[in-house]
Amino acid sequence: MSKTLIRGAKVLGGEVQDVLIDGETIVQVGSGLSDEGAEVVEADGKVLLPGLVDLHTHLREPGREDSETVLTGTRAAASGGYTAVFAMANTFPVADTAGVVEQVYRLGKESGYCDVQPIGAVTVGLEGKKLAELGAMHDSAAGVKVFSDDGKCVDDAVIMRRALEYVKAFGGVVAQHAQEPRLTEGAQMNEGVVSAELGLGGWPAVAEESIIARDVLLAEHVGSRVHICHLSTAGSVEIVRWAKSRGIDVTAEVTPHHLLLTDELVRSYNPVYKVNPPLRTEKDVLALREALADGTIDIVATDHAPHPHEDKDCEWAAAAMGMVGLETALSVVQQTMVETGLLDWAGVAERMSAKPAAIGRLEGHGRPIAVGEPANLTLLDAAYRGQVDPAGFASRSRNTPYEGRELPGRVTHTFLRGRATVVDGKLA
Ligand code: DOR
Ligand code: ZN
Ligand code: ZN
């Protein structure tokens, strides 16, 4: 079994320590540890975090391998410091059967770069009409516990109720893409001052907020657990805060892009900024940051949504929605949450590793950096400053809104159960 000594790392951004890995496990944490028989990684005061966990990744396989594959997506994940990702179900075919989720699970195992936990669709074909075989997906080798029609909203209240009832039996969760479809017909961007000036179809905040309000009440009624994907408005934060104060079993995520970018960017008509839910206003961005800091929003999830350039390099109205995010997420969180003083690194670890693993009931991830725990670790050079260059991405797609932007921090090493998947900033 191989040994690795990570020497002189600021564990969770705090005390400088050495961490000794033997095989797949952390076997010692302390100062002045012996490096005998171990390969040494000089951390030089870099920040050591538990391997990141993304509850919301689009890996595109099967069916859209021109955008991403499980292999390229997990390489992108490892580059960004992730050791596990949950793969969304809006593939072709849709991941609505045991067969498809098992296929994605197997491809993840073969990739070796990070663990892949498939998400199952709530409804057959994401059509919102008929419940998919949730039990069969749960009982399959993939052991699905998170279900989502993401990309589409489960807008039928009866179907949503049945899904919440069904997953309750095995401690599963329904992850809702909250978008009232009738209120967003023809919508191209956030509804507000900018959409009015540009004459683009507006996407009102109430389209998101009305579904969240309904779903937290349904979760309360059923006594089940609901997770809200990509909160994007200040009003959504208020509803989730109210629901939590009432004891409703709701969790929520925010994406890095909704923590940083606003709808002012749409004035450029550059489709790289086209995303669902849309970029909102400064007021929303500030409310989301505060809610992530105070725990109203539980986690950061990337909504990594790769698209090939044919689907993005076109006029605004025709462009696909979504942006890649795995390789820039930690940097954006550093800029918006750590460098603003809203979160320390322990708080980041909780929101990007421990809590997403807990919400998705994923074992072996999101664990403390302590003796006996699996060595899933990320080493971050937080002092680094550099411009984002999509040419260097491991993802098959390049649709990042941050091209040329200076962002702080760089992942130099990622360890998946003791094996380095990233060394000195390069995939191993
Ligand atoms: O922007 C988005 N892209 N939002 C979604 O809900 C789906 C995703 C995709 O699959 O491209
Ligand atoms: Zn979504
Ligand atoms: Zn998504």
C-alpha cells in the first residue's frame, strides 16, 4: 500500500498540520510527522479541504457525448477539487429506469477520477405525467436516493405529492427545478429593468417562488424531504427561511454563478450568460450570499451544464441554457464568500462537501479530515490569482462565463481514496 504525506497544510484553513495517508485512509494528522516510506506533497500553507461533492452536475452521457461524457465530466470535477458528483437525469435516454442509472453508475466507476452517483428522473421521460420507477432505481446497483426532473419542473402538484410520498419510504429526496412553466413561456432572461430595456421576454421571480412555496407546503403535508435546486431570487430565500423556521424538511442550493453574476451582463447579448434559472439582480445576489452564510441555503452546487459551441455561439434566443462550472466553482466561492468575509474555509467545506453528501445520503464523502476517514481531499492554493482560460479545461465544453476574468485560488491536488487524481494542478 502506498503512503502519501501532505506536509504543512492549513487544515480547513486553520492550523498548519501534516496529514499521512496510507492506502485509501487518513492514518495520522499532526505536526512533524515522519515521511518514512511516503511520497511527500509539500503543501506550504495551502488550504486542505475535504474532497468537494457536487449535488448537481450534468454529465450528458448517455446521448450528448458531444457536450460531455462521464469520463470528461469526472476529469473536470477532479480538476475543480471534487471527489464525488451527482449526475442529473436529463440525458438521452432519460435516466428514468434502473438500466440507465446503472449504466451511468458503471461509467463512473470506470472513470476513476471521481465517484458518480446517478440521480433518477421523477417522471417518465421528464414529461411530468407519470411517476418513473423510483423504487426500481433505488433498489438497483446505483442505489438512487435523489430524484429530479431538472431542466424541467415537476409542475403537477399531484405528481409532486406522489413523488414525495414515494421517496419517504426509503429516506430519499426530490430535488425540484422550481419554474412555473406557464409563467415562463417565451422567457429569455430575468424579468426586470434590463429585460424591459432589451425587449427580451422576462422570467419573473414569482415563477420560481410560487413553486418553492407550494413544494415546501407539500413536503410538510406529506412529512417528506424536498430539496430546491439553484435558488436565484431574494424572495426564494425568504420562503425557504420561513419553511425552515416552521420545521419543514427542506434544503436548498445556490450555484456559483448566481453568487457572482447579474442580469446586467445580458446587455452584451453574449449567450454564455444565458442560463436557467436566469441571472438576476444585485439585490438577489447579495441575498443569496447572505442566505448561504447564515445556513438558509445549505449548499453550493454547480449546475455544471456543458454545451457544444454550436449550441452556444449563436444568437441569444436560439442559444442553449447553461454554463460549465466544475472547474471554477471553488474560485468563485472564494471570491464571493471567503474574500468578502462571509464564510471561513470550514464553512466552505461544510457547504461544498459535508452537507451535499448528507443531503444525497452519500457515504464515504463529506467526512472530517481525521484519522480513520477515507482520504478524499482537496489542496487549494488560495493565494493564487489568474485569469480563467477555458482552453485549459478538462471538460469537453467551454461555455464558461468567466473567460478572461481574474479569479482567486487554484486546486493543486485532489485525492480520491488516497489516489491523487490531480497533482500540481494537472490531472494525474
Ligand atoms: O441552465 C440550465 N441548463 N438549467 C437547467 O435546468 C438545465 C441545464 C441543462 O441541462 O443544460
Ligand atoms: Zn435546473
Ligand atoms: Zn441543472
